[in-house]
Amino acid sequence: MQDFEQQLRDALARKEQPPYFEAKVLAATRRQPKPVFLRWAFATASALLIAAGIWTDHRAGIQAKEQLQLALRVTVTELGKVQRTVRASTEEE
Amino acid sequence: MPTAGAATEANVECPPNMTFAELLRANQSMVFSLAYHFLRDRGAAEEVAQDVFLRLHGKLDDLADSRHVVFWLRKVTSHRCIDYARKRGSQFTIALDDTSEPSVASQPGDPLLNRRLQQLIAALPEKPRMVVVLRYQEDLTPEEISEVLEMPVRTVKSHLHRSLAMLREKIERSMGDIR
Amino acid sequence: MIKLALITCLSLAPLGAQELKIPASLDRLAAKATEVVDVTMDANLLQLAGRFLSDKNPDDAQVKKLIEGLKGIYVRSFEFAKQGEYQDSDVEPVRAQLHTPAWSRIVGVRSQKSNENSEVYVKTGNGKIGGLAILVTEPKQLTIVSIEGSIDPDQLGQLGGHFGIPKIDTRKETGHGKDE
């Protein structure tokens, strides 16, 4: 029985793959496209991230512009008030 | 019974965190041989082996350890071979021109007996055939084979017992008592 | 008037500048105020705002030019429903900073009639204006403006009537235009 099993082991000894096999597989992995789902997921995620980034930048920019506008409005108004007070005090004199 | 499990040997060959190229180099002979002994068609074996490694390439990040890769490779190769054989169906032919194919080491034993055994193994039904290949090419225990093929250990043992009896009977009939 | 005072102080002002820090204690006035303007824009925010100002739009272009040399704009303005909601002690930390050699008061005027006190300070160095501070205290309103960086008050004045800023009318009372 043991001899027969040894015969089977001999018959089923590992075969050597073709010499080009390794290079062929490696080349194929370089050509291998990502699965469609992954490609879609990657593309969608990238697009969302870019869109979110652009939107965040845009919103922050608009807010900054509005803040600037408000700050300048107060500043100019207060300067006008100062001028008015100066003029009034000059006229009083 | 196996003297030393091929799985154990493979573990030694595959330390953790190997690159894909290293895993390919370490396991290409095992994968190709499983496919070749099962399909007995060099072109088909090459096709299946390449497909298995391409799947491994896409799956590598999910496999926690290189040592799991060996188990994964055996499992995927086995199932892929069975699927391939089923799809091929009646087109299945046994290649008889394999005597010139080199083994990893020069093939031990009687070349004529080896060839006859290979032909007989190739004629086994798909699942018993894969059980025999995993048992005698990879030296896996019935328990390990049951994990790879996802079948009960009892079924593995049953396939082994019947296949061996049938192979022994046929080889004895065609070549005389091998003992 | 402001311009004349500026020329005078530029020639006399010492070197070495100090940023005007609006004290955090002022923030508690917000709870009592009916209207609050709180703007804090550092150089980065100014730069960001500048990217959203079009060179093709004359108003935007004017503002863009104005903020080119700025490092920050900080505004705190509180409008109260009744008098006495803030004390001189609330404003004192601001005045204390402005009463240092780095800053020169170019305008300081008090209206007895409206009990309004207006002060304009500039920070100067190397013959250039490095900052502008406006402090206006009224019975029911307190405004502090601090502009860091190279600023031309004339340019500021020219903004009136543009960029959503009300035209300066020195003849009659106007609000901040916050709701304009």
C-alpha cells in the first residue's frame, strides 16, 4: 500500500511551469484593469472629493468676500461718521 | 499517509509580507502542477494558473498574511480547475505527449508507471480526481483537503479510499502487481 | 482733515509697530447688543476673498487693490437698545494699546451734542502707514476697527458708493448699512 502511495506521489510530482510563465503573469498584472466596480467607485469618490473641495473652497471664498464687504462697509461708514463729527465741531467753532 | 505536509513546506517557503512577484515565484510550480495534473493539458493548465495568479493580484490586499496565500491558491486553483473541466465537458482530451515535460526535480519512479497512473487519475471524476491530486501532489491531509475543497472530511476519505482502490485495480490489471 | 493729520504724523511717527489686539472681553458685550458685527480676517482669509474679486469688475478691482497690502481686518461693532450697556472700562484695553508710541492719533473728536467720541489712529513706520484703527463710542453704539498692513485712507474713502458700501454722506446721520 505504501509503495503504491509512493508511486502516486511520484506520478504527481510537481511539474515545472513554462519558463516564460512568471514574466507572462507579471506582464498581465500590469495590463490588468481594475474591476469595473472599483473603477466606478474610484472615479465617483474622486469626483465627489474634487467637487466637495471645489464647493468648500467656493463657499469659503464667497463667505470671505462677504466678510470683507461687511468689514469695509463698517469701516467706511465709521470714517464718514468721524468726518461728519469733525466737520460739525469745526462749524461749531 | 503523508510524511510531511506540503502545506507546512509551503508555509516555510512563504514568509509573511511577500510581494506579488515573490509569491508568484514561490507558488507558480504548485499552482501550475495542480492544474496540469488535474486537466492533463499543458495549455489549459497555463491558462488556469495565470487566471489564478491574476485573481491573487487583485485580492492580495485582502489576504492578511502571505501564509494564507498558499491555502487561498490551492483552494482557488482547485475550484477553478473543476469549473474549467466542467465547462470543457466533452471536449476534454487527455494529452499523451507529456513525457517530455520536465518535473521540478527529474521525475522519480518508473516513467511508464507514472504515465499510466497519470492517465488513470485524469480519468477519475472531477472531485475525487482533485482529492487525489491534493493528497499526493501536495501531501495534504484529508482534513486539509476538506478545507480546500469545502467538503466533509468523511467525503474526502471516501473519495480517497475508492479512488485508490480503483487506481490500484486498474494499474494492476494493466501492468501487473506493482509490489 | 484726516489726510493732513496723516502727513503730519507720518513725519513724526516712531518706528516699530505693534498689532492692535481686540480684547476677548469685548465679546461678552455681544449678549447685550441688539446688533453685532464681528469680522476677523487674517491674511489668508483676505487672500481667499481676493481670489473671488474679479479684475473685470471695477468695484471688485478697486477693493482687490486696496487689500493687496493688508495683513488683516478686524471689526467689532455693537449696537445697544439702551444707553449704559458698556462701560469705558470695556474700551480701555483698546485705548491702552493705541496710546503707545507705535500708534498716532490723527483724529480725536467729541461731539457734545450727540455724546459721540471718534478717534482715528495710524500705525506708522518707515514713512508708511502700517495700520489703521478707528474707535467710535456712542451712548448706544461701540465700534472698533483695526486694519493691519499698508492702507491708504483715501482709497478707503473712494470705496463709498461701490462694492455694496454706502456713499459717505457727511451731512446727515447714517447707520452702518448692515442691512443694506
